[in-house]
Amino acid sequence: MGAKMTEQLLGEPAAGRRTKILSHLDGRTPGRSLPGALYTDPDVFTSEVELLWRRRWLFVGTVAEVPEPGDYVTFDVAGSSVLVIRDDDEQVRAFHNVCRHRGSRLVTSGNGSVGNLVCGYHSWTYATDGSLRYAPQLSPEIDTTCLGLRPVALREVGGLLFCSLAAEPDGDIDLVADQISGYLTPHRLDRAKVAAQVDLVEEANWKLVMENNRECYHCEGGHPELTCTFFPTWGLREDQVPDRLRPDHDRYLLAEADLMRRCDELGIPHRLIEDLVDRPLGFRIQREPLDGVGESFSADGARLVGRLLGDLDDPQLGRCTFHSQPNAWVHLLADHVVTFAVTPISPDRTLVRSTWLVHEDAVEGVDYDLETLTAVWRATNEQDATFVRNTQLGVSDPAYVPGPYNDAERNVDDFVRWYESQIRSEAQEKGGAR
Ligand code: 3BY
Ligand code: FES
Ligand code: FE
């Protein structure tokens, strides 16, 4: 088949899809939720995979998930499976989880530990650094040095791992790393271990999952467990706090002043850095107080893990919260860390992976109880899954008309504006854009 015909068969539909997503974006009213088609149309989803998920830095997990040489996890996104592995020299690397022989998936379980990576089909065997070590009966003329696993760009930032499927990943990760590392390092993720990991498939478009996370407008009524410690005025400016929530907010201000003093004494950064819209790796980071005792996500705010992270000895460090576009939110406390990685499965299904990390020497049943440690966010995730499932049903209804955001939904608007500008700039670069 000639190149021209191939382009007609493959190129045109892709350009047509890009035109389609752009025309849906043209139909959006600023300050309102997105048009329904952006949450439901399979062509939109395919364009998002091509323009966003295959081109941006994505939050994968943490170094604590691969503590020893040979430990690996897989991260599946948009038809690609990324294998993240700690090699024999302790370096964390990422590869496409595709065998270089005839393409079998190499690793078929979500995580594990290996000496070498052995393909289950014809036993091609790779070292943990991705090089091909052994291929039975392979002709000696074939240069095996060219048959190592194909690398995927991976960056570690204060223990958080990000990957990019782009051929030439953007350099924004370095600029973000400079700004956030100091907030993360006191929690010493390199000396933490996974206490629990839960995969929840939510029946909603990935953007509804992210939008839901970016506001606490629904927290007051929607998250009784979380709001024992999570102040429901989150994201509001002073003049936006409704009278009803004034007492909560007054407690917040007192707790905030105390927290700032503690952080300053310890030399730990706390101030808000918010750059969610105008950069490829939009992010927000801030250390904020927790209600009650101020230590952890428990009913009274008291710590849930006896052994604090790293070398911390002040348990009252509230929560350092990191949000990044398109797919993460992370809360770092003195006693534990909980990370959330979102990946799209289909237009109306999304994986939310929650991971709880504690000090590597903390002992289950002695320093913490697993049920109690995970209770608040397991309940919160289930509540959020119901919210977004109902929203997916509503935005799929022909009667849906986009509605206005309010003050408490500022970061939802930021997410949507980030999404629109990233899609537009990538579509332009690829051509077929208007
Ligand atoms: O960052 C978060 O996880 C919270 C949960 C509730 C609202 N959102 C800002
Ligand atoms: Fe992996 Fe054949 S496909 S060894
Ligand atoms: Fe929620």
C-alpha cells in the first residue's frame, strides 16, 4: 500500500477526530461544566489518549512500591503497559511491557519481584536493566544488544514517580521538581513501605473523576468521615467562606497559624504554590492543617501510625497536599502518605489506584491497624465513586445542559481550562487543528 493511501486510511480519521474534539471545545461556555459529548464520545476519548495521555507526564506511584532490586509494578494506560522496575544497581527504570521477540506482554501480573524478566512465550530473558540476556536458539548473527526492552521516560521527584509515553517528553517535570521537592523530602518516601493498595474502577469518564477531586463543595454533606479532619472550606478564599462554615473556618485559621509556626521552626516549606492551568504539568502544593488533634485522617485527628515517617518527630504536621494534571492527588502526613493515581479505561470507566504508605519499620498490628488506617479514604473513595457514576449518567442524558461553577469550584475550572489549552496546543502541533 502506498504511503498516500495509508495516510488516507489512518491519517484522515485521526484529523477528523481532532476536529471533532475541537468543535466540542468551541461549544463550551467558560465558567460552566463541559458539554456532554466530551464525557461520552468515543472519538473524544481516542483523541485525548493521543493528545494528552500519550504526551504528558503521568503520575505512576512511588519508589516505595519498588523497594528492592527486581521489584516491579505495571502501570496500564490507554493500551500501553509500562513496567517500572528497580534494577540491580538500585536505579528505578521504566520499559514498555512488550517482549522484543514477537511482542508478548512480558509481565502479566500487576506487581512482583524477579531476578530476570522472562517472557512466558519463548523464554527470552531480560536483565532488570532491560538488556536481552538470553534468547534460546537465536541465530548468532542477530545483534542482541539492539533487542533490549524499549525504555519509557521516567522521573523521580521526592519519591514520586512520573512517566511519559511521549517520544520527546516536555521538560516541565524538571521545573516542577525544583518547586515541590522540598515539600516531599521530609516524608522520606525512600524509607516508606506500602501498607495497602486498592484499585477502584469508577463508572465515569476520567475528567469527572478529576473534577470531583478538585473541589470540596460536595464534602460537607458527602464525606462525613473525611470532614472529621478535612476542613470543608478547602479552596475558598477568606471572602468566599459562607456564614454556615464560619466556625469551621475560624478553627482552620487558628490551626493554620499553629502549623505555619511548627513548619517554620522545622524549616519545612508550607506556602501555597498553585500553577494548575498554564503549564504541561499543572500542579498545586500546600501544607494545610487538619481539624481536631491535627495529626491524621482519623475521627479525632490523632495519628493512625505510631512510627512517624522518616526522621519526623512532630506528629502535628497536618497534610501536605499535591495535585497534578492530569491524574494525581497525594496527601503527605507525618504518620502516613496516601497517593491516588487515575487512569482512563474507556469513555465511561476510570481506574483510581489508592496507596497508603507508612515508615518501612512500622509494624502492622503494633504501630498501626490496617482497617483503621485505610477507613477514611476507602469510605471517601466509595462516596466519590457514587457521585461520579451519577454524574456520568446525568451528562449522558440528552437533557444535560452545562451548569455554572461557583467559588468553591475554582480548581475544577482550572482543571478544565488546563485540559482545553493542552488539547488545543497538541492538536495544533499535530495539524488538522483550527
Ligand atoms: O485533595 C483531595 O483529595 C480533596 C478531597 C476532597 C476534595 N479534594 C480537594
Ligand atoms: Fe517473548 Fe517470544 S514473544 S519470547
Ligand atoms: Fe470527594
